[in-house]
Amino acid sequence: MKAFDLHCDTIPIIRRNGWDLVNDQCHVSIDKFAPFEHYVQCFAIAVNDRDRGQVAIDSYETKLAYWKQQAEKYSDRIFWAKSGSRFSQ
């Protein structure tokens, strides 16, 4: 089985609650990827529409830093595909 999933709220939710990408609280968890032959999970990092200027930048950078920390922590199980060429690996 193959899956392609998109989420814009996972990173802020797990960060806000002190969880990580291995959890039993969210729809998305690395442990839930195991049954799939191929699993692609796309994460978006959104900022609140009301945030402007440095507040918006800080919000984005905080969420991005958290994603990078998670990607490093679980680098033996996931990878950051910065281009489509990574999908052929």
C-alpha cells in the first residue's frame, strides 16, 4: 500500500503540546508509517493570518526549527525531500 498525505497543522500541534513525530496523540506519527510500502508526508508551516512583520517571521522560524530538530532526531526513519528527485531513492 502507498500513501501521500498533506498536513498543515501537525508541526505546530506537536510542538505546542511537547510531543514529537513518534506519538499516539496525533493522526501523524512515524510509527503509523510502517504498514505502507511507500509513505510521503508533506508538512506545511503556516503562520497566523493576523501575524505580521517580525511576529510572523518568528512564528515561522520557531516551527521550522522544530521540524528540523524532529527530522534530525528521526533521520534513521525519515528524510527531508527538498526536491522531487529524492522520491526515486
